[in-house]
Amino acid sequence: MEKDAALKKILHYCAYQDRSFFEVETKLKSFEITDEERKSIIETLVNESFIDDGRFARSFVRGYNLVAYPAASKIAIIVFPQFFV
């Protein structure tokens, strides 16, 4: 696969939802491009803020708390409102 096509595909992959550096690197390895091209694409994604591990972690935790423990979160807000002001 050529570099421009790989970049276009990975931009779409990253725009769909927040991705970690590891997920993007793994996906790029499946495209069968050279290591130099892969590093160049990753550098472009980081510079354009498509990859941000901090944003990924916040999004992951927020989603996990909303889906896995919605009742626990609501109970904590009711029981300990001083911590959620």
C-alpha cells in the first residue's frame, strides 16, 4: 500500500473515535508499509492531534464509567455531593 493511501485510511480510523498510540501503530503494521513511512505517518498524526494518549485515556474512562457503573456514579454524587461541586 502506498503512503498516501495509508495516511488517508488511518486518518479516517483516528477520526472515528479516539485511538491510542498502540492501536494506531498496530493498524499501520497491517498496511504492510515500511518502518520509515509508518514513523512519518505517526509523526503527522501526533502533530495534527489525531493521536493523543491523554485524550484517549480520559475518553476511555469516561465511557467506561457511563456504561459500566452508571448507578454507582449517581449514588456517589448523591451521597458525597461536596466532592462533585
